[in-house]
Amino acid sequence: MTELQQEGVLSTLTPEQTDKLFHSPAMRRLFQKNASDEYALIWLLSKHMKDRGSEKIYLKDMVREMNLPLPKVTAIARSLQNKGLVTWTHDGNGEEGTYIILTELAVSSVQTRRQALHSYHQRVVNAFGEERFLHLIGEIAQLEGILQQEAEKVGGDAP
């Protein structure tokens, strides 16, 4: 068995490539339960922790990232708090900012969903065929290069 087969062909993809390839109506149905605003907020917090190394995210940042009004984000955060998925607190007397932190339950939930998503992706690749899949990835990379070159010719950045 090759190293690629042992690790799985998905290990060769960037997260962006995986998102492009597997964003589909079938995928949304598979995770419909998790596609709620609550899950989006948990995912955002998880990503924030990973990207910034900070356990807390301020409400104002959540509003900006989710592109939702403050009352909606507040309601989502409160619902998550009631379910034990986040703790909600503030700096100082509250004027410096209100933020939330994921609980261990939420972190575990995100990890479980990521594992299920990875397993789903691997089954799709296996059903399609790893060799065909790798060829498809190469073709997509070439197409992206051509799109970038052509966009630059018309006087601007690629979309």
C-alpha cells in the first residue's frame, strides 16, 4: 500500500480544494442538522481558536464574520449558552467587550463532525476512484491557473 493510500487521497488537498469539491446539495442534506446558525457560530469559534490561538471571540467580531445583526448573534450565543456549548462573559465591567468561549462539549462536537465529514469525503473519493480523483484535481488546478491568467489580462485581479 502506498503512502498516499495509507493517509488517504484527501490528505493531498488544501481545505479550500476540499470545500470546492464537496460543497453540494447532498452534503448540505447530510449535515442539515448542523447547518444551523448555531453550528455556524460554533464552527466560527473553533476556526477562530485555531487561526488566532485565542479561546474567546468578541460579539462584534462574530457579527462581522457571520454578517448577521447583533440581536441575531446574541440570540444564537444565548441559545448555545443554554445548551452548555459556550460560556459568555465580558472584559472589565462589560464596556471593554463581551465575548464567548467554547466549552469542551462544543469542541468535542466540532471534532466529531469533522471526523464524520472526513469519512464522508473519503468514501466519495473511494467510490469515484483515487486515480480519477487525483487526475480531476490536476485538471481543476490547471483550469484555476488559466482563469487567473485570463483575469490578469483583462486588467485586474482574479475574482
